[in-house]
Amino acid sequence: MAQQLHVELVAVEEKVWSGEAEMVVARTTEGELGVLPGHAPLLGQLAEPGQVRIKLAGGEQVAFEVAGGFLSVGPQGVTVLAENATPVSATAQSH
């Protein structure tokens, strides 16, 4: 089994998504960032408007439109702290 990242996507009011993923892709103020297991620790500011895509085992992907916030990568995994996070409909996702 491939190595997995633990991912937490948290908005101001609630935990939006939590689970294991193969990769997280987010747009930061520095550009688009892909995070794989073993990524060096970092803290990035999310670009506005932005999208966070979480790639799951088996090729499935979940995506959220996010407004404001930060992405943190540490030894425990990836945490996305957003002011707002709205799921993107499956039909609107690009693969």
C-alpha cells in the first residue's frame, strides 16, 4: 500500500473533511503546491479565491473552494485552516 498523508480541512465553524490521502494540491500566494507523504514542513497562505484538491487512494478526488486561511504541513500530515470551505460538486471537478 502506498504511503498516505493524514489530512484535516477545517473552516472557522466546523471540521469539513478529515482522512487519509495520497496527495493534497492547493493554490497558495506563492503558486500551486502539491504535497506528498514525506514533504518538508511548511506554512503557506491560501490564495483567494482558491481550491484545495485531496487525491484519495484509487484515483478518487475531493475538492473544496476555499476562502482565506493557511495550509500547514508537518510530521502529522496536512492541515488546511480556511475561513470558508465549500465542496465542489463531483460533476464540476476536472480530473
